[in-house]
Amino acid sequence: MPSTYCSVETVATELDCSVSTVRDYVKRGLLPQPCRTGGLVRWKWDAIVAMVDGISSEPEDPIMAAINGT
């Protein structure tokens, strides 16, 4: 498991994809926005896991729920 806050390279490695894919997923809302602290851009790993696992703080879209059978 990566550290609590990860660089884009670490996120890409852990998700087995490219850095450009991580950035694309963020733009499309499939991954959370990163945190910016000073000159660093980092993602909170727990937030990534939650989104990948389909857990969100927003209510589930009924159309997607029907598609997913939930």
C-alpha cells in the first residue's frame, strides 16, 4: 500500500496505468482531484481507493445503479 499522500507517478504505478491516464481520469471525474501543498501535488490514497471501489459521498446515480444491478 502506498503512503497516505501519493504523487501522480505512484498513483499510476498502483493502478497499473500511465500518468496521462491518471490525469485523464481526474478530468473525467473518475479519480479525485489532487491536493496542492506548496509546490507538491498529491492524491490522498484513501480517496482513490474509495472512488475505485465505487464509494462516494454523493448519492448514487439511479441510472448507473440500474446498469450495475445495485
